[in-house]
Amino acid sequence: MTRERGRRILDGRVRAEGEDRLSVEIFISDDGLPLNLTIDYRFSDRQVLSARLETAMGLERNPWLSIRDLPELAGLGVGPGLVRQARSALADTGTPPALLDAVIESARLMVQVNMLDPERIRSIDPSDTPAWRELDLTIWPELQGGCLPYSPDAVALIEDRKVMLSCRPDIYAPQPGQSLRFRRDKVLAWSATPVGDRLSGVLSDDVHELEVDLVVSPYSGETTAVTARSLRSPYPGLCDQPFPRAASLTRLNLNMDFRRHVWEAVGGGSGCVHLADLIVDLVRYYQSSGRCGRPL
């Protein structure tokens, strides 16, 4: 029977487990089939210390829970090459296809927080957006040129537009007794409609909230409509600028370098990495249903 719809719910949490250890838990439900991945990282070098997978099968009849360690992931570092290394490490383990997506999301969340001494941020004026931006680039140097707020022209844009940072200080430094450091929820869904398959994605976390919608012809794989909205962001008035450019992805084929087109349109130094990731994740999930082409 041909599927007419699909939905993935993802919940991610980052917890501090000591001065140099973070635990990231990723829960994924694909149409009710759950997967829970917990990865412990050493914060100082962003290296995987251990990983554990929990999956439930046979939910309607004779349910059972499978819990297994994943020593294959130990030693992997968060950064360039992670996806390739994780895919290779998990190739012969018989793990669910969604596990690689969980590893990728875990790495994304791990880099969303820092472990500074709280005293370091108490001296910064909450309204001094350039100072917070400079702090970001000091503790997360990989942000340089990674998206619009951290492009070379961003300081002038921030000053000219009077951009005010919207962020939680505890993302930089944990408060006394704080364990839960960051949370992100994501919903990816698609459904067949008379005008084509409609794809919708939502990302909401402690800093961002954004939505994307695509309409795709399941026969040709071509997009007939693409829209994106930024509802909340760390640099309001600046982070949302790339979103209208998502419309340029209309009339493109999902099976022909679509990932590259996404990054050229809304990614890179003048774009939004979270928007690009959400679009790519949504299309990959849709294609994993076998409805249209193979996953990106």
C-alpha cells in the first residue's frame, strides 16, 4: 500500500554532567516507532565518550525494549567529517536508519552551549549586541562567516538596524545547580494532497523558532512552492533576512543537487544554517519514505 503521509517528531536535550562533560539525549518518533539515543561528550575537545541506543519494537503486541551500547561511536569528534565517520562506524551494526539522523542532531545540539564561568558574562551589558557577538566568535570561532550575523558586514548591520540580541545567558554559562542546558523540538511531516505532496517542518528551541513549507510533485520530484518563516531568532531583524530567499528553491528537482541549491540559496555566510538544515532534513525524511527519489 502506498503511503499517504508521514511524520517525525524529534526532541533533543543537552545536560551538563560535570565541568567537562555534556550528555545529549535525542528522541525520535517516526510514525510512532521510537528511538532514543544518548551520547556523552567530553566538552573540552567535543569527543564522544560513550553512546547508548534504546529502541522499542512490537508496540501493539508483545512490546519489548532493546537497549544497547554503541562503542563504535566512541572517540568520534564533533566537526567536519563526523557524518562520514558515523556512517562508516554504524554500517555493519544493524541499527535503525534514523540512528544516523539522531547522531547528526546530537552533534548540532552539543555545540549550542558553552561552559564559561558565570562571572565572565555578568560584566557584559545585556543591550550591547556587538559585545555578545564578539563573545560568540571568541568561544565559537567556527561561527565566523557561518551565517549572516557572523559575516564580516554584520557589525555595521547590527549598529545601523539597532539589532538587539535575544538570548539566554545560561547558554553561555550554567547557573548554580543547573543541569538542563538546552532543548530543541523538531517536527517533520508530509502528506499527499490534490495539488502535490505538502512538506512542513518546524524547529523550536531556546533561541530559535522557524517554519518551512514545500509542495512537491511526487511524479517529477519538482518543487512547486517553497516558503519559510522566522518567528524567533537570536538577532531579530537580521537572522530573518535569508528566509524570503527560500522561494528561489521553487521549480527545482529534489533529486538533482538539491542540497547544493539549498546552501547556495539560504546557507553560508549570508544565510541561516538552521534554515538550511531544516529544509534538508525535511526533504531527506520525505525521500526516506520512498515517495520520491532517494534521501539527499
